[in-house]
Amino acid sequence: MVQGDILVWNAAALAEFFRSPSAPIARDLFRRGLAVESEAKRLLNTSFPPPSSPGEPPHKRSARLQTSISTRLGEDAEGIYVDIGTAVEYGEYLEFGTARMEARPFLRPALPAAAL
């Protein structure tokens, strides 16, 4: 806020603006997270068979992985963040691959959706 020729800095209001889960930045971050979630679910929409090829999103046998993807707004010592992922145990293996299987990423290719 400017009072005459003096700039008055409200550190508490600024911290609230950047760190509060209800602040505009948090709402925008969560909205972008939801866009990535939606895109990841869209990428998992191809039905099995045939099986997916390495490097492409896995083809859907059931909707378990697709429906498990969620977005959560969190806060830690560094500030607010959005967590987009799945609790399905094989999600990590599909995303990053294993020693016996090449990756079938579905979350990383969805990240550009955050740019809106």
C-alpha cells in the first residue's frame, strides 16, 4: 500500500497471499492440478487390447488406475503445493518402468495441461 510517497509493506498479508490454502495463488495452483489430473485420465482412455507400446500411456484394462488419480493441495515448510498422483501400487511401475518393462507414462505427459 502506498501512503503519500511511502510504500508500506504488510508482510503478514503478503505471506497470507502466498501461503494460505484459500488464497488466490493456492486456488490457481489447485485448478492447474485438476487440469493435469483430467488430462492424465484422458490419456488412460484407450482400451485394452492391444497392449500399449513403450513410451505411450498404458491402455485401460479396467478403470482402476484412471479413477485412482487425484489432486490434493498441501502445505509444508516451503509453502503450498499440489500433489497429483495415484495410490494404485502399479502406477509408479507404469509411469517410470522397471528393469523388465519400459515406462508407459501417463502423468508426466499430462503436465503441459497445467499451462492452461
